[in-house]
Amino acid sequence: MNENNSTENKQLEPSDQVKHAMQVTLRGCDELIPQEDWLKKLVRSEQTGTPLRIKLGLDPTAPDIHLGHTVVLNKLRQLQDLGHTVIFLIGDFTSLIGDPSGRNSTRPPLTAEQIKLNAETYYQQAGKILDPERTEIRYNSEWNDQLGARGMIQLAARYTVARMMERNDFHDRFHAGNSISVHEFLYPLMQGYDSVALKSDMELGGTDQKFNLLMGRHLQQEYGQEPQCILTMPLLEGLDGVEKMSKSKGNYIGVTEDANAMFAKTLSISDTLMWRWYTLLSFRGEAEIAALKAEIEAGRNPKDAKVALAKEITARFHSAAAADAAEQDFINRSKGGIPDQIDERSLPLADGAPVGIGALLKQAGLTASSGEANRLIDGGGVRVDGNVISDKGLKLGAGTYVLQVGKRKFLRATLA
């Protein structure tokens, strides 16, 4: 008996590679449940040479993603780099239900056309992070369309209403007197059933997805499978360092934004938030980040670290050359210089007569009114061809001029 236990313990003794894999898994995560099961899976994978199957389910409800969405994608890429397989699951079937997580009202379903378009756009953007060679793209309509009414009822019998009402959002809506549609109870069941169909070893999600992720573990056990582990990742704070990154809050960086905007916005975050972003967004090793942080604490300029992070993020979604150009563009702007690429417009002159600077800025869309333009001139915030304008009576005749309002608004205007 003791010999058997000794042999089993030896088989489960983690190697340095497994310890490293566990460290990578835990980096920046909120919870790994249960950690000991994941360790066993890693040991078994190393011993058998069989990659683990790691699932991320996405309902393509919106086609554009921002850096906050990439926190989970970055973790997937880290796990791919360890040799494991990622299942990028498009919830085309579950999108017809609408995820109730974090909602206080019923989410309207999408059309099949919207789902298809959003899914294609989402994967195109996610492909900038994931390794396509180690990514399976699946659609949960593959098995859910075949489930039928009988299968759906049998699936629903594997969970109780009492357990379902333990969910915070359902509990809160019920006690607030807000309606909950029966079909919304099906969403976590269907997401959990995806794990059964895919035989996943791990599922990732945000902290708001914990209930749905645990449903996968429960249903896998119900169907006689080894239950998946779940890994939840925190929500990324936006540019303000306070609220989670969100388009509605305006504190986001979209992954399709141009390189100059992406670089400049990253540089605008606080020195404190920078280290949080390094943990969740950078692919640099933890030891390298710790060394960089020690240099900053010893007196090195924090901007050096922020520039490095901004260039890494910009290069990921554009290119290294684009990141270098964005850095130079930022330097030019900070010195009052003119960017290499700016919008161009032709503006007509009434009867060919020169136009006042205030009226021109309004006509060009750089200010909301001539009055705003005059106030900006008083504050030294208006330049023409790089020269600060102080004369509110200035008039410009036919020709081409570079108009600048503030640090970021530029226009090459041709007056004729």
C-alpha cells in the first residue's frame, strides 16, 4: 500500500516545466478552481504528451473589442505558448438567448446575420493575439441544434431552480420585482453543456462569468466526464484608473484604433495603473517586469517603462515599425510639431475673399463655434503651420495651411 502511494506521489511530483506552467497560469488571475486539479492535469499532460484543451466561449454580441477584452485572450496565448490547445468557441446558438450575466433586464437576441458578421470580426481581431496553429474555432450550434426538445428537457433536469436562483443577478432581479424569462435559465445550462460537448480541461472567463463556468464543471460530472478547471481573470481598469474599461465610459483603447492614438492613450495612464497593465497586458516575463519596476523605484524615469509598454501594445496590433513611428509622432506633437499623417480637406472661400481664423476653424470642424475658437486663441491653443496664433482678427486667403487646435486636432486645409 505504501509502495503504491509512493509511486503515485512520484508520478504527480511536478517538474520544473510544470511549476513554470502553473506560475504562468496564475499570473494576474483572480481565481483558479480547483488549483490542485489543474496541477494534476498539467503533470498528466507532460507525462503523456497530450495537450490540454482550454476553452473560451464568446457570444459575438458586439463586433469590436478593446484592450479590456484582451486580458482573457492574452492568458489563452500564454497557455498556447506552453503547448496547449485553445478552443475559441463562438456562441452562435447561445447568442439567440442572450447572456443574462450582470444584467437587470432581459437582453434582446441577435439575428443570425448579426451573429455571423460579429463572430468573423471578433476572431479577426482576436487573431492578432492567438496562435492560429493551436486554435480550434467551433460554433456551439454544432451540438445544440441537434439537442432537440427531448435533449433540452433532459439537460434542464440536471439542475434545480433553487440553485439557479443563487446567481446574484437572478436573485436581485427576482427580489426587485423585475421579470426573468424562463429561456434565460437555459443560458448557463447551454454554456455548461458546451464543456461536455468539447471535453474541455479548462474554461476561462471574466469574474462575472464564474457561475456559468462552474456550471460546466457540474454538468461534466453529471455526464461522467472529468470536470474542467476554471480560471477567472479580473476586469481591466480603463484609462481613468477607476472604472473598468468600457466604451460607454469612454475610457477604452480599441484594438482597431490607429497606432498613434493607441500609443498616446497608453502613455496617458497613471504610473500606478501602468504596473497593473503590465501584469495583465504585457507578454514580458514576471521577472523582467519586476526588474523594470525595481529600476523605476531606484530613480529611473517611469515614462521609460510606460513608453516600452505603449510600444509593445501598439506593435501587437499594428507592427514594430508602426510603434516606432507612433513614438516619433508623439514626440513631434509634444514639441508642437506636425504629424506625418493628418486629415486633408478643401474649403471654399466665399467670393474668393480671405476668411477669419475663427470662422475658418468652425467651418473646418475643429471648433464648435467661432466663440470657442477665439477663446482657444486667447489661451494659445491655436496654430497655423506650426506658429501660435494670437491675433483673433487674422484672415487667411487662398492656399494650403496646417491648422492645429490643442495637441491632437490637426487638419491640412486647402482654401480656394
